[in-house]
Amino acid sequence: MKYQKFSAIIFSLAVIAGSQLYVSAQTAGPRVFLLSAKTLRENKQKLADPKINDPDLKAGLAKLERNAQKALKTEVLPITSKSAVPPSGDKHDYVSQAPYFWKNPDTKDGLPYIKKDGQRNPEIKSFPDHDLLDKMEKPVKDLAAAYYFTGKEEYAAKAAEILRMWFLDPKTLMNPNLEYAQFVPGQKEGRNFGIIETREITRVLDSVGLLNGSKSWTKSDQAGIEAWFDKYFTWLTTSSHGKDEARAKNNHGTWYDVQVTAIALFLGKTDAAKKTLESAEQNRIAKQIEPDGSEPLELARTKSWSYSVMNLEGLVNLALLGDAAGVNLWDFQTKDGRSIRRAVEFLMPYTDPKNKWTREQIEPFKADPLFAVVRRTSGKYTDDKYAKILSSTPRSEDDSTLLLGY
């Protein structure tokens, strides 16, 4: 498989408050897609410059190291550790139960299961693969980021160990498909809707980029994980589940596009990434967002706020990926005003406690997820309206978000 070559990286040692930092002479920054290579590079340079004393960045680095130290001690289990067996009989296959489907109270065997939108059935805990995946992604992210900023090999070594467990080791790896994700008991072995459960796997791609230069992450490791994602990309784009998810009109379609685009960029399939991003103008932005900025397919849900923010987050991620692929989704707007910016502005007022969300929301209303979206759009939309909302945005509980550019 062909892999994009990068410019040489020369690291020099600098000392700040007793910490050793490796300074990259690479002008483009690390090879990342949802993170900002420019922000990462500039923050790393600032931390390494004894003339710059930025307390926020130092606090972010300290928090990042605490996260990484915790990750070093965190037990991460492989997908094969589950007791549940997929219909295939192979524990390497990902399997999960549809969260919003419940036993039918009117039948002895509980079949057919009935849907209760937004209400999670505790039965799903019998199939822990989604949790196992989440518990892999965060430590890898924290460890890889900490390695990038500190050069401490112990962080890279642990991240590499986890990545090999999940993607390379024949004894423990996950098979690159989601054939059995979100099955409904008594109905199907798996559904296309389960593909959304791997939406955060794209963060693994950025983590791999942050490990570049580590002796713990070898060329063989890089080739192996590229091969895994190449197989997964093929499954996403050619399987019946993948094709069905691509046709989804709501947040499922948005997050499918995020996965396909990020993986395509990681694999150097730039044309495929651009094609997905360009189609998102009409298939996602124009069809999902009304001229007033509302997202009707998400507003129709029992967790209308949560899903509106979730879909918007996916659209913002697509725009960020567009930056890497040369497709500008930030400024795309239909003739009647449908745009990512309008969608952000529709939700913005509800970050103020004085403005009550009146749509159905069966879970507690939380503004924090939207604050994160606003922070990520602030560099693109810089008028007074955004300056005002950002000034009232509370600092994240995790100071490392500033350091990483979230």
C-alpha cells in the first residue's frame, strides 16, 4: 500500500520547568485530520520556547500528562475478552444490541422487540464491544498526545501496545467489519445503524499521526494499521450495511461520511475523500438544515437537543476534514441560507440558561457539548456574535483541550 511520505522531522531537546520537550522542525506539523496540525505545532513550539510563558498551555500540558499517567495504569481489554459470542461464532467480530429496542410486554417470548426512542435497554450490557472500543480510544488519544508534546517514550510504547492489541495481533484484533452491530433480538444479525458506534474510531487515525517518530511505533506497525483500515474502508463502502448507512438522511449519514472521509485521507485516497465531502454539501447540509438553521430530523427525536448537537458536531468534523482535503464546507450555503454556520447560530441562544429548550428532551439538557462545537468553529466565524458567545463559554474541565485545539 502506498503511504504519503512526510518531510523529515528533526527533534531538538529543550528544557522547561524541569520537563524535556522535543521540538519538531517539521513545518507542516503532525499528520492529523480532525485535530489541527498547525495548532499542535505552534503550541509545541511555544512550550519549548523559554521566552514564552503561557500559563494556559502549561496547565494544558500538566493536565495532558496526568491523563497519560492515568492511561498508563488503565486496563484496556481486547474485543476478544467478551463472553458474548457473535452469530459468526468468532469473538473477533464486533457485536452489539440495538439500544432502543425492548422486549414486547404483550408476548411470552418478548418478540417482536419494540422501539422506545431514546430509552436505552439495559440488556445491551451483555454485549460490551461498544464500551470496549470507547475504553481503547481515549487512553490511546491521551498517550499519543502526551508523547507528541513531551517526547516521553513510555507514552508512545503504551499507546502502541494498545493499538497492536486492537488492530494487529491475530490473537486479539477486531475484524474490520460491523456486520453484527446493533442487532435486534429475533429480527436481524446486525443493522447498518450500528456503524455509528465506531464514529470515534477516527480519533485513532490522529493518534497514529502523533506517534510518528517514536521508536515504539515501527514502519511495520504503520503498514499493519493501514492495512486494517483499508479493509474496513472497503467494508464501509461496499457492504450492504455500509451502503444503507450512506443513504441515511439524519446524523447516521453525517457520521458515516466522517468515517469514510477521515479513513480515506489516512490512506491517501484523496479523491474518495473529496467526493464524499463535495456530496455532503447537498446530501447533508442542504437536506438536513432548514433556512433558519434547525435540523428537523433531529428535532423529531425524543432527545432533540442531544441529537441536534450530535449531528452538528458531525457536520463540523466534516468541515474540519474538508480543510485537509481542500473542500470548503465552512462557507457553503444554499440560496435560501442553509449552512453549518446557520445551524450553529440556531442552537447558540440555548447556551444561555435564560433561554429554555422547549422541544422534547427526555434526558437532562446539557449545553456543554455545544460549547465544544462553538470553540471549534470560532476560528472560522469571527464576528461579534461569536466573540460574545465565546466570552461566556466556560473553560473545559479538561485544560488539555486548549493545548490540542479542541
